[in-house]
Amino acid sequence: MFAAYVAYSDNEIGRVVQAVDDIGKLDNTLVIYIEGDNGTSAEGSTLGTPSEVITIEGLQIPVADQLKFYDAWGTDQTYPHMSVAWSWAFDTPFKWTKQVASHFGGTRQGMAMAWPARIKDAGGIRSQFQHIIDILPTILDATGIPAPAMVNGVAQKPIEGVSMAYTWEKANADAPSTRRTQYFEMFGNQGIYNDGWYACTTPPAAPWLMGTAPMPEVVNGYEWELYNLNEDYSQANDLAQSNPDKLHQLQELFLLEAAKYNVFPLDNSILERLMTPRPSATAGRKLFTYSGVVSGVPGGNAPNILNRSYTITAEIEIPAAGADGMLATTGGRFGGFGLYVLKQKPVFLYNFVDIERFRWEGSDTLPPGKHTIEFDFASDSHNMGSGGTGILKVDGKEVTNQKIPHTVPALMPWYETFDVGVDTRTGVDDKDYQVPFAFTGTINRLTVQLN
């Protein structure tokens, strides 16, 4: 017996199925294929973008400026995202998009199951209402393996899903769904399914606004819709006004289900939740000290310089032959900063989401010996994206200063890390260096002081 979970790549799934067939096991293998994990993303704004990081920050690039990226579009030099219009089209015939748990455009996916030795109705269509949590019970049912009561001495919570194996029989093609009730909730958008009926809240703000719009009171400030899915699978005909009793019944059921499955407290904040690292080993800390090379520190465990003043100090030694390389960096090609030595000169570069790059560079090379490289940034305020003044110093003496109008407002790129003495993943400026750009001198100590 074997099991595998393969995510994201249709080509890799072609390959896995072929490998199983090559060893003659495909007839007796259960394959469950789910087309995606949520609705199509609308986080590319109404214009689309050459970099998803830009729109996640709540910013937009005019189409004329986007065309500057045309020749690089789709390469590793861009991180493009389609416009909302395309996202909505891909979710047809359902309403809304990713992030909107109340409507099927944000949640519903196609699924296919195959098991030639067991499922004989090849190509048959089933329309029972099921949920992702029904996958595990289906596999356990198919294999005859009971759900464990204990794992490594830890008592397990009950599995809430139900097996879908009953749908494999052609005689059950039109059988009622064994999943009678299911709640949905994300960012305050709520939905509840029960025996063919579905009630849900009307999204108060479009997801492509990325939490910048004012939100209503999360418990009582939302309007609700009502649908009979047996007659209206795509949520086209709202029955809330004509059947208020049914709506109230489902609203009460949502409260019961939400309490049962620990959905409360409801929270419709978006940017605040995205900006709060969970978990964080550094919450509340303002002084960070590193020695030697440290790489791959995730954002939740790294000093967060956003929307505040800070000082980065590197105590280094330059060998007789000179030295270049990264001293400290967060982020990369699509946003971040780097403090480094380039052609034996100190540089601090701030990459504003690949739209602008602000540069502080000393005019003199660093002679062999010990040096202290310091970058001090005084933020104009704690407001999101606030500008400020940066001063680059060498051995206590100012070598250059510059005021910048804005900074990254919300998040450093979530797929990058904080590194000391090296730069992993992507660099903040490909014109200056290529990763890993390891420092060829010695870092005795590097400190980051947050103010």
C-alpha cells in the first residue's frame, strides 16, 4: 500500500499517475484530483500588475508604467498577477473570488475520483455537496483503516468529515448528500450550508482592496443572502427577502456551528492580521544581535523595520586583499533592503517594491582593518509607508544622507528571509550583485536597533 499528496503542478500529477500505471498498480489505486484550493485570486487589482507584492501592499501601477516590464513579463524578473476581470471570469459561473468564503467563487472547486477496480461508473457526474474535510474519511473508508484514537500518546480530536464512497455507486448518483451542514468563514465573510440551502453574508468590501476599505461591525453589520442550491447552484437568485424565516434559521445554525468549531471571535481585519507574524519569536523585541553568517530567518523571527525608525550596525574586518559582500538584508527583487560592501565601498539600498530603488553609497573604499558600518533611518512617522531620512556612516562619520518620500507600507516579500553575511533567494538589485554574494571579510557583530 502506498499514498501520496501532490500539490500545485498538473505536470507532476501527470508523472505520478504514469509511474503508478508503469508498475501495474493503477487499476487498484484511488486517485482524487481537486482542481485548485480556492477561488481565483483577485489580488492583482483592477489593472493587473507586474508584481503581486505591489498590490498586496495596496498600491497600483498605471498600465502605461506596467508596459515598461513588457519584455520581462513572465520571467523571474516579474511576479505578475492578472486583473480582477480575468479572475472573475475564471470563477464563472460563481460569484466573487478568493478571500470571499461566503460565495462559491471563493471556495468551490471541481473534483474527480478514479479507482478502476472499484468505481465502475467512469465519466459519471455527481453533484452531492461535499467539503475538503471529507477527503480523509473517504480514504480511510476505502482502505478499511480506522481513524486513530491516539497518536504518540496524544488523544485525537474526532474527524468531522464524512466518507464520499457512497457516491461511487451509479445507483447513488442522485442520492442525498451525507454532508448535511457546513460553515464557511474568512475575514468576516460567512456562509452556512444545510440540506440544500445556503445563507451567506454580502461582502462589504472587495478583496482586491486588500483591507484598505472601512469594514462594518463584524457580528451585526453584515447583510445576508439566501439561496436554494437545489434550484440555483450558482447563487444567482437571492431569496432573503421572500423567505426570511429560512434565513433566520440558517443564521442561527451558523452561530451554533461557529461556536462548535471555534470560529469565534470573528475578525474582519485584513492588513492588521497580515502584518502580525504568527508565530513570532521576536514580538516586543527592539534589539537584535548577530555574529557570523546567519541565513534563512523567516519574517516572524526577524527584526521588522517597517513604519519606524531603526539603526543597523555592522562591525566588520576587511582583509588585506579587500572584501565585498552582503552584511544584512531582508527581501529581494520585489522589495526589501540590503546593507553591503560593493567594490570595497559601503552601500545601503532600499528597494521600494521594484518601482524605485533608493541608494546610499560611500565615496571612499574601505581600507584593510576593522570598521563599523552604520545605517540610521529616522522615519517621518509611524504611518504606513511613511518616508524618512537615512544616514550612512563609516567609523562614526557620516558619508552620505538622503530623504526618501515613502517606504514599503505593509509587508516585506513573504517568500524572502532575513540574512546576515550572505543573500539567499533573490537580491535587492541585480545590477549590483548576484546571490549569494557572501561577505568575503569577517562580521564580528551585526545589530539591529528598532525605535
